[in-house]
Amino acid sequence: MDREITDKVRRAVVDAGLSLAHSSMTVGTYGNISCRADENTIAITPSGRDYEQLTPSDIIIVNMEGAVLEMGDPNERKTVDTGADAKGSAVPLRPSSELSLHLAIYRHFPEARAIVHTHSIYASALAAAHKDLPAIVEDLTQIVGGGVRCTEYTLAGTEELGRRAVEAMEGGRSAALLANHGAVCWGRNMKEALTTAEILEKGAQIYCIAHSFGTPFPLNDKIARTLHEFYLKYYSKRQRGEE
């Protein structure tokens, strides 16, 4: 593994975790984040750790089979407060319990370079109702590629959840709602994955509000394709300063 790249993706995951926590897209230790280091390895958040306390050395490197390759320097890790009356202690790190979800998405979508799994309020509300989010606003349609489908309910932390998420993303969608759980989004870089999660949450909120006084009108498939192609070919490049 290239040390410089590994350090870079670890830092990207830590920074994304702080963004997630500060945007109220999740609470405490819930949700998870990963980023590709190369075609065969990813960096992923550890299970049960607070985003506000993560350091790059906490981020775990695994291969595409899920085997742990590197867990950073244990001498650099902070102790973990295990209770009000307990002294801080070093607790073994484990990859996120949703590792199989991340790996399934990376295997199916080679263009995915980062994944963000959130428990944001409005997206979770739709997921709790087993409702898809139609393509009702342009920014959501542009970045995701259409509406966001909801999976059937599957226990968290299982390989079946990964399969269900990939099915919901059929056709190149970059987001899915996880029934009774939350949402998962991928991007071609970490910023795009985070932006997708934020736009998904905004779209879910708009959908819930619109339902309070009428019926939202989804964009048709032709318009959805046009908007997504425009985003991929032009607008995302402008966001990256490439044109």
C-alpha cells in the first residue's frame, strides 16, 4: 500500500465524520464512512466510535474481501472512556459493522470512491415508512440519477443488506433508503458522497413538507436522464473547477 495515499484517505474519512456530526446527519456513533485507497483496499470508520473523537490512526484499512490489513499505530490511539466511573482504557478497534454494505457497493459500482451511511431524520422517516423518494427536485435528480428507492427490511450488519442496497441502486443510482434504518450514498470522491447525503436529506424533507398540502409531482424519466447527464458531463466538473 502507498503510505501517502493511505494517510490521505484516513484523513478524508476523519474529516467527513466531523462534517457528518456537525450537520446533524447522524447522532453519536451511528452511521459509517469509507473511502477507497486503491482498487483493492478501502479505509473505513471503526465500529462504535464517536466521530468527534476519531483520529486518522483509528481508521481501519481492509481489502475487498473484508480482511483487516492495517489498524494504524496503537500507540497513537486515544483511550476510550468506558463509563462515568471507569478509567479510560484501550479498546480493540473493529471495522464498522456495516463493512459488508460498503464492500457490496464498491464491488458493484467501480466508479464509487467513497460511501456515506447516515441516520438523518427525514430520510430515515421515509425509510421507516418503506417509501421511495421520487425525483421531485432537480438537484436530487441530477446527483443521484433519479428517485431514491427504499429496500425491503433487512437486519443491519448483514451481507443481505448490501445486496438489497445494490438492488435499490440499479440503473446507476448513487443512493438508497434502507428500510427502518437510514440511507446510504456513494460518490466519485468524498465530497460528492457527502453532498449526495445532504441533498438526499433535503429532498426527503421537501417531500414530507409537500405532502402536507398537496401531492408532489415527480420529474419524468426523460428529464431525470437529461439532468443526470448534465451533472456528470458538465456541472460536477464545474464544481471541481475543471471547466
